[in-house]
Amino acid sequence: MNRDDLKAAAERVYQRMVEVPSTEWGMNLDSWDWVPGVGVISILAYAEHTQKQEVIEFLRLWTVRNHHLSEQVKVINSFAPYAIFPDLYRHTGDQWYLETAKKIGDWLLEEAPRTREGAFEHTVTEKASFPEQVWADTLFMAVLFLARLARLTSESKYAEEAAFQLLVHLRLLQDPQTGVLFHGWNCADGDHMSAARWTRANAWVVLACPWIVQEIESLVDISSEIPERYRKLAAGLREYQGEDGLWPTVLDEPEFYRETSGSAGIAAGWLAGIRSGWLDHSYLLSAQKALKGILPFIASDGTLNGVSGGTPVMPSIAAYQTIPCYPTLYGQGLALILLSMAMSDS
């Protein structure tokens, strides 16, 4: 696919996110949670790759319109939108972005609930609690923000925490046999609960890992264990890639339905890994194979189909197959990140 085609596809996906007002949970951009958070993170990535100043202005206006919602609750999943604050501060010079980001960063360091291993306990805006549980999602939803704050402020305390969280999550979640990640870890019971190797969990990490390190590597020594574990993860994911370029919603359950958001995130993560120098260029062909498989799922109006709904750690592997598919901002967003990166590389 040539650059013009990728550009057109990315524009359709982006417009579907910003032009269709929605009160539906999956596509409601005017809220403050991980769903719109992934949406605005991806829109920022799109702006960086296209150099469209009007997209940055859209994000600025989005924060003006929605920042009052951020004050309602402090949980891991509500921190995802803050990942755009460092860049908005650089673009606008508005001290509010910097001061707000530092307050949230300090809360993460000083008050966020942790497991006995020191990992951030995964907390959500819904009326549910998961005590002593570590989820792969946390790296993208909160640690990415912390890493970007570290780079903005040059404060090592944020960088050190981001590096620690990255490593402890990899240690707790990585399957030593296959290299891929389990969805979650229960510190109290010392197990991976249903032990599902959920595809989108792996996508969050394979993409967030090089992004996080890129932000903090000038501020803190990066353990060699991180890129070593990352390469094992990337190689393990390639083993499960289908002939159509996609992955089922649970990696090692090939009869489960194909899931596009996780597939897009994995491919984007490989591209990020190549850029970081951690992966060789053979992964480019694998990422292109995934992109080719995802494109037919993008409708003419820019909707990405085949996206599984919000998924906690399910009680059984079979339960992941019952999660319905519908359009979501995080599905749109992961596809937009992949298209933006592929467009830059073409």
C-alpha cells in the first residue's frame, strides 16, 4: 500500500473519531477514562506524523472541554489522557498542563495503590476493585504518561519509577515458555488467574515498552533485561500471527475470533521496536502483513470493525470469546497509530 493510500485511510479513521458525537461508551470522546485516553494519545501520534497543527488545536480544545471531568477520580485508567499533556505544554506554553501533570505524577509516586511487589495496582473508574492485581494495560494507561512527564521535567524520580514499573510488569506477566504475556497477575494468590494470553494485553505492552524507554533513557540507566524481555515478547507474538496477518483475541486459541485492535497494536509495537533498534528489519514484513490484514476491516466511513469490547481479566479463557465486538476509540486509536507509523515509513 502506497503512502497516499495509507494517508487516506488514516484520515478516515481520524475523522471517524472526531466528527461523530457519541454517547456510547466505546466512542464517547468527551469523557475522562482510558477509552478517550487511548483516543487522544493516538490523535497526538497522528499529529506528530502529519505535522497538522489543527490536530494539536483539536486536542487543546478537547482538554479545555473535558478537564473538569478529570477531577472526579484518581485511578490508573483515568490517567491515560494525561499522556498528551507534556506535548500540549510544549506546543502552547500553558503552565496549567505542566502543573497538572506534575500533580498527577506525584500522586502516582506517593499515593497510588501498589501490590506487594511494588507494581501499580490496576484501578478503574467503574465500581469494581481488583486488589493486588497487576494488569498489562497499566503500562500504556499510566506508565507512558509518567515517562513523558519525566522527559518534560528532566526529573529522575519519574524516570526511575517508569523504569521500575516497566520491568516489574514484564517480570510478573511474561510467560517464560512462549515469551508472550499473560493478561494479569494476582499477587495475593501468586498466579495469573485465568492465565489468558490475551492479545490486546500484549499489544499494550509491545507498543508502550519502546515508547516508555525512548522518553526516559537519557535520564536513567535502562536495565538490559528490558530489551531482552521485549525481544522475547516480539518473537513470541510472531509465532502466533495468522496467515491473514492477524491474531485471535487470545493468542494461543486459533479458533477464537480475529481481533483487530490488538493486531494493530502489535504491528505498531513492532514498528516502534525497529525504530528503537531493538528489533531487526524482518519484523517490518510481519508488521506489513498485519497492516494488510487490518485494512479490509476499515469501513468506508473510517470505522474499524472487529474490535473486542472492554475486557477485564476474565474468569476463564473461554470467557474471552464471549466479549462482543463493536467500534471503540481505542480500536480506532491503535489502527491510527499503526497507519501513522506505516505512512512515515513508506
